[in-house]
Amino acid sequence: DIDGFVYVSDRYRVQKFDLAGRFRMTLGSEGAEDGQLQYPTGMATTPTGTLYVADRDNRRIQKFTRLAR
């Protein structure tokens, strides 16, 4: 993102790392409720730190805001 963090997805979550590879936080968990994911397939960040995640099996885009810097 604009602050140099890297986001990596797996089957049910997105993990945030700094450029040194240190883990910072996890977003999402398995499910279909708000904040839950089923096979995230793409991500995009905005200059204000919002993360958009394509939530494939739930057929939606999830929006995560106020991410810790």
C-alpha cells in the first residue's frame, strides 16, 4: 500500500506485513458475514488506507477501513 505494507491472502483471511516481513495483523476469518471471507482472490488499497478485497465464493467486494499503520 502507500505506506509500504504488503497484503497476502489465503483461503479465508488477509495478512498484513511490513516490508521487513514482520507480521502486523490479520483481516477476515472463514464465513459469509461482514468481515469474513471465502477465497479472497484480489486486493486493492486506496491512498487513505482502505483495503478492498474480492471475496470470490461470497460473490462480493469487502471493504476494510481504519487499518492499523
